[in-house]
Amino acid sequence: MSKPLSDHDRKKQISVRGLAGVENVADLKKNFNRHLHFTLVKDRNVSTKRDYYFALAHTVRDHLVGRWIRTQQSYYEKDPKRVYYISLEFYMGRTLQNTMVNLALENACDEAVYQLGLDMEELQEMEEDAGLGNGGLGRLAACFLDSMASLGLAAYGYGIRYEFGIFNQKISNGWQVEEADDWLRYGNPWEKARPEYMRPVHFYGRTEHHPDGVKWVDTQVVLALPYDTPVPGYRNNIVNTMRLWSAKAPCEFNLKDFNVGGYIQAVLDRNLAENISRVLYPNDNFFEGKELRLKQEYFVVAATLQDIIRRFKASKFGSRDIVRTDFSSLPDKVAIQLNDTHPALAIPELMRVLVDEEKLPWEKAWDICNKTCAYTNHTVLPEALERWPIDLFQTLLPRHLEIIYEINRRHMERVSSLYPGDVDRMRRMSLIEEGGQKRVNMAHLCIVGSHAVNGVARIHSDILKATVYVFKHTYRNSMLTRDLNIHPPETFHMTFTIKSLEARFRQLIKNKKGNCDFLFHNSDSFFSHNLDPKNNYDWRKGDLTISCDLNAVRCLFNSFVVFEFLVSDDYVLLKSSQAAPGYHTAKMIIRLITAIGEVVNNDPVVGDRLKVIFLENYRVTLAEKAIPASDLSEQISTAGTEASGTGNMKFMLNGALTIGTMDGANVEMAEEAGDGNLFIFGMRVEDVDAMDAKGYNASEYYNRIPELKQAIDQIAGGFFSPKQPDLFKDIVNMLMHHDRFKVFADYEDYIKCQEKVSALYMKPKEWTKKVIHNIAGSGKFSSDRTISQYAREIWGVEPTLEKLAAPDDPK
């Protein structure tokens, strides 16, 4: 096998990757040196790689600024309907490369960096993954922002500027250890603070009812400071805005307290206020964590709605004068999309603003609110649905609880009039859950308060219709299918013949092998153990196979991710997962994976042919390297439990075949590529329903399948934990007695399907034909197609591929 390229060789490759205009390269070099000197106050003698990255980022950002300003000017001149996408997560990954591609600067930047004697890949590795998201929901939001800009929509993303991401994962002695994801410690060259648009957000207090309306008084105020990040469209000169709010304490000090020594307490109180935007999604195991989470959710919607209404009232660029006061036209100028239930408080908050502050009658305000808001549901799993305790609401947001009660009263009156005497239906449809501790069902609030509700795949939308069918007959919500994205910037159309693509697919296979080599030769960057390329593994013998077991582990233990790499002939199993800090079972599964590795890797018989290695801290940047290297993607959730999945479509586009159940987006992937071009196994939704009615008995499968019995007995008996034989007994107990995902029921069919995978993999030409069908059938899953459907069917706006004039062009 060829040796990895040296830095010098890679630089030579980069320099001829594309042809760039001499003037562009000269300008980029000049601006690079200018930023190094004036922005970073460094010269080449003392500059670090990180300094060079920041100089390059600022240089690229310069090309965004003119387009950014002109885009916003055009929106104020045309006054189009604006789309506001509210999400508590935006899993953006890195920004530099995406920006260079969208601005058509990649080749020129490559050449400029090469001529400066630097390595582009090394500079890109200096950028931190933005700690603004954690999974599919956040990645969806990030891709949607890209597509909205590429399709010329006047759109804004609103969220929270978390100081720390969820965590960085390290594996120590086989156990997951969380380290702070301090992604902002070196600064963020892409954001711009906007203190002039700072907004107050109120918490706690009490309500006073007066003849002229309700007042929310004696509140605690936290300031929301916006930071704007540009979101460029694909080569259309449009740059939209992602506005993230950072919590700041008010500046006022009680002078008397200060004089008597209360300064320290005042500073501590400021820190408490600013904790709202300190970290992504707090641990929900403790009451304070739950309160902080609810604070985050209200913080983002309260600040965002103030911004939306400010922009609605003013129509002249740069002007703050109020020129529009009739809120009847709000649904014609504003569309608010709620990304799951996290921003559900936008509904009672908009009602509070319209009724309490703008003095609209309830009926008119509700009509406006309903026509403005739309809701995307991401899960039907009960443990993932938000249900907030009434007591917490009463303390933190007393006025909003009153509004929710009023919404529910009117909602119950309508249900009662349509279904007289059906008390059980009223109980199931109520926004307030009465059993045990009273709670607010946020999904029900979203359904009642929105004019459109959608799932994230066809099967998910169908399940939603069945699950909340009572709402369908009570409200005229639009229940439509939404398919998740695979890759944002371009919607592509493919007409091809096998012959015309033969050369391209040879290159695709070559690239996959190159990505395999890259991963293994850089193993110290990604793996919890280093791999020795001189060991007995001949990487040339097989391709890298990645199976994305997000759903498998969710079936087993809920809410973490496993990635499995398999190199044929000699085998290397690379596992990766992330467990929430307070999720004991998930952490035990990670420990089981590493324990299996300790046994297998040191086995005298198979230790030199089989390795189990844990791939730690999986994230967007690592996915960008792993997914293109993959041959097989596992999407094996129990049918009806995974809303859609996100990785499955990315694997499909990058030429990986899928082994999976008929769940989530797999259903539509099979339709687009052809059923015979995916490896489908396991129960369907109707089979799962029948088993629920009949009853699932794990012991039946355990006693009947010898291989399954042996595996479970080894885990339970301490084979993988000889020093602590009982270490994994809780896992086995859960699988045997408390597994509502019925993992064992799909086991036999899964094994048979894997045998088909192995047999086909030995026939490269047949395998490649299926790959071609998968890639050719993946166009439907582009987020551009998805956003076009959102725009026309939910938001009432028309996407466009027209380009905005470049900043150096006359208007």
C-alpha cells in the first residue's frame, strides 16, 4: 500500500486542485497578510497555525460582508414574507470550508494558502466545531438554513449562543469521561455581536388583572444579547442570518447593598442570570436542571418574538420607526417554524404580546397566532416528549400558565361540542395532564396552536396521524410528509447510463479507499487507541464499512450513538457512542463495548486478526471523514420508533448501501432506490402492533436461538468483565425483562440479512450497481427539495434560484 502523502506532497496536490484567477489569489494573499497584521497583531515570525486560520477566516468573511448587507437591504426594499426558524440546536460543524464552497472561493484560497507556504487542511483543522447542537434535530436545522439561503428565502435562524457545547467525550479506563466543550475559548471569527438589538426577557413575578388588561409585574430581568452569523447561499450572493442570543445580567447595582459589602453577591447573581446560555441542554435529572432548561426555552422565544415584531413594525432598512401597526397582516409577513416542542412557548408568548401589550381581543390574537406558527414533530416516543410540571410553570412563567389554561379551556369547549360526553377523548386531547403531578403537554400545545403540523418522514407523519388523530378531526392542521436532508447546498438531478458513470464510480471507490487510509493513518486523532499501520492488518484487502447504529442502540437503551467499522479479511470493529452525562445505562453500554475490546484485542487466537477500537467524540467533522469512507450503513431501529434518521440519507448519497428495518426514512429510501437495492429485514409497524397486543417474551428468543443465548450469557456471566462479573447484569436484565423495543424479535432476520450483505460484497460489480441506484435515487432527500415544499405548502412563499447582484455590481 502506498505511504501517506507528506505535507509537501499534499500542498503540491492542493495547488493544482483547481484553476484560480491570478488577481483573486493576489487579493486573497494581500488580505490574509493584512488581517494577520492588523486584526491579529502578529507577524509571520510569531504566528501559530491558529493565527493563520483566523487570518484566513477573516479574509473569507470579508467576501461575505458586502453580500450580507446587500441581502438585508433587498429584504427591506422588497418587504417579502419572512421565515423565522426557531430551534434550540443548530449543529453547524465548521464554517470555513462551507463558506469557501458557497462563495466559489475554494480554488483561489487553496492556491493563495499554498503560495504562502501553508497547508489548507492544517488550517481547517484549527477550527472548532460549533457547540450549538447535538444530533439530528440540530443538523437538520443547520442544513435548512443553508437551503433557505440557497433558495432565496428571506429567512432567519434563531437560537441560543451556548458558551459550552454538550461535552467533549474522552474514554478513560474504558469509561466515558465528559470534558467541557469550550468551543469559544479562542473566539469565533464568524459572529458579530449586535448590542443595539439587546432585548429584556422576564422571569418569575406575578400577574395583576386590571380593567384594561393583565400586567406581569415584579419580574426578574435577563438581557438577551444577539450575535449574528452569516449563512451564505450556494453561489447566489444571498447571505441570510443566524441570530443567537446570549444571556447577560442587567447592569444596575443596588448602591446601598454595594456600600454595605453586597458587591460579591451582586456579581454572583449576575452569573446565575448568565447561566441560561452557558451550556447546551442541561442534565434533566435534577429539578434545577429542569428549571434551567425551561428558562432556556422561554429565553430564546421571548427575545426572538421581540425581534420579529420589531422587524414587522419597521419596513425601512436601518430605521427603527414604527410604520406598521395593524397586526392583521402579521401572518402575511411572518412565518414562524417551531423545530420540535422546545420553542413551543412561542405560542403563549405571542398571545401575551398581542393581548397584553398590543391590546388585541383574544379571538383576533388567536387567529393571528395560529396562522403564523407551524410545528415540526421529531419523535413519538413518550420519554422524549416534553411535559412541564404546573408548579414550575407557575413559579417561572405565571402569565404564560394563565394563557395556556385559557387556550385549553377554549380547546376543551370545542372538543366537548364536537364530541358530547366523550370524557376520555377530552382527557387525551387536553393540554393539561391531570394524572399524578399536573403537567403541560407541549406537543399538544404546538398542535392546537399551529396551522400546520408535520413529521420528519412519511411513516412518521402516518404514525402522527394515527396517534393524534383526535386533533385531526378537531383542527384543520396540515399533516404532511417531510423528508430529512442529506446535503444542503445543491439539489441535483441525475440522468445517467452505467457506462457514462463507470469512470466516476472507479474514482468513487478510489476515494473510499483513500478515506479509509486517512482514518487509519490518523488514528491518534480519532481513536481511543492508536493503530499501528505496520501491524498484521493489510488495509488493501478490504474497504471500510461503517454501520450507523444510532437506532440499534436506541432500540436497546435509548439515546446514544454507535458507529461500527469493519475491515474485511482482517477485521477492525470501531465503536463510537455518546451518553448523556446523567444516563447511567448508556454509559454502561459504552463500558461494555470497551470491555469487549479489552478481551478481543488481547485474545491469543484472534487478537491479531480482530480488533475492537472505540472511536471517541463523534461529531460533524468526524462524520465528514467517516461517511464518505463507508460501504454499509445500518439503520436497524424497531419499526415505528425512529422518526426518520439523518445519517441514513447521507450514507446513501455517498454510496453506502443500507441494511435496515422499514422505519423512518428507510421506507422512502427503498422506494427511491428500489426495494432490491437495500437490505431490508425485520418487523413492519403492523407486526410490532400485533406483537404489542400479543405480548413480547424475550426469553422465547433467548431459549430458541443458541448464538443469541451464548452472547447474552457471556455478558451476564462476566466473560467480558472477569474482575467484576456482575458489571453488566443490569443490561442483560433490561434486555430480558424490560425491552419495549423487542430487539430479540428481529435478531434472526437480521443475521440472515447480514449473510446476504456478505455474499453480495464478494461480487463487486453487483454491489456497485446497487450503489449507483442508491446515489441516483437520493435526490429526493436534498434539503433544497424539502425547503421548497415547506415554503410552498406551509409558509406560503415561493423559492427562487435568481441571483442577487454581487456587491461590486451596480444594483
